[in-house]
Amino acid sequence: MRRNIVQIDEEKCNGCGACADACHEGAIEMHNGKARLIRDDYCDGLGDCLPACPTGAISIIERESRAYDEQAVKARKRERMNNCPGIRPKTLSPSENKPDNAISRQGSSSRLSQWPVQIKLTPVNAPCFNEAKLLIAADCTAYAYASFHEAFIKGRVTLIGCPKLDAIDYSEKLTEIIRSNEIKSVLVVRMEVPCCGGLEYAVKNALQNSGKMIPWQVVTLSIDGKILDDGTGSQPCGRPGQDIHRLPA
């Protein structure tokens, strides 16, 4: 079939990788310092990669190509998120959270209960999700808020991510985590910066798409470490026609 699809001029490509980061479908990868369209059916032809290219090496052309395969793209995303080599879910014992050096003895102990914590690395069916209170936090929040472990991590299973740096939509994986496990509640902690809106949006989509009614809350932090919004004014989110109530104060 003839359809619109990405074309990359390798002579103009400077190997910056911006197009690969911008491609939500994962159709573009870097090979030998140059961007390559790895499979026609991964490219939707919408051109999210065009404005990311600083050299004008990318264009959209009409040519004979396999049809865009959304299911193949989703399957590839799942494989990449769930099959990271060398990463195995681990529950941390209390002894592993105790201070063990002069620096840590000056402060409180870590409240982290599991590993890994990155959204894209954590398996969907990790045992730690069973009956869990889930914290989904933007990467920067723990650096901005001094008492992050005591205020937010304590008693929760932690997932962190940055949609701007990862250049992916977390909605699909978070939906599967919520749908496949008995999650008691969801707390989202984000920064005031606009890019953190992608994390909040992904969580809301996941809650709606999971078909479950789960208490949730969004806390927004300022870049100087203050709580700007504790979620008391957020709108309910859930299945169509139903509400998800906020967490108790």
C-alpha cells in the first residue's frame, strides 16, 4: 500500500539521536552513529520526529510500505519494558535499609521497600505490587523535597520516571500494573514544571483504563521544595460515570 512514512537522509544526519527519542513508536534507532527507520510497520507517518531534527534530515514522503501495525508496536514496547537484562525485582529487608556509614548515620534510614524503582524497568507482575499502596513520582521530586522518604516513600511501593527524559508514554504499563495487581491506592508526586504533566496524565489514563476504582491523589512540589498542591482540589478520575475518591488526609 502507498502511505506517508518517514525518510531519513543519512548525509544530513549528525547522529544526535533526538529523532529516536521523539519517536513514541520506537520506529527509529541509532546505528553506527546514524538514525535508521528500523521497520516500516512501526512508523505511523505522523512525524513527531520532524521538529526534533536539528539538521532537517527527516521528511515525510508517500511510498509503498507495509501498513502501520499498532499491535506490533505495543508488543515491542512491552518487551522492552519487561525484559531488561540483569534487572530482577527485589524486596528490601529492614536490615538493608539501616544506616551503614558515617554519612547516613547523621540522617534517617531509607524507606525504600523494593528494587528496581524505574517505571520502565519494573516487571508488571512484581510480587511487591500485591496489596500495595503505590507511589508514582517524578524523578526530581526526591531531590526537591528534603523529607521525601518519610513523607511519601514510607509504607508505599515506589515507581519513578520522567516522561521527558524517557520519551515514552507510561500509560500502557501503568494500566497493566494496576489491572493485574490488587493496588490499594495511588499517590502521584510531581514537580510544578510542565513536563511533569505527562506523568500525571499517564497515571490518570491508567486509572481510567484499568476499570478499577482506586483512591488516588496528586501532590505538586515547587522547585524550591514546597508543597504547592496536596491534591485536595483535584478532580475525580475513574471509569466513565464513576468517581475515584482522593486519599484520606
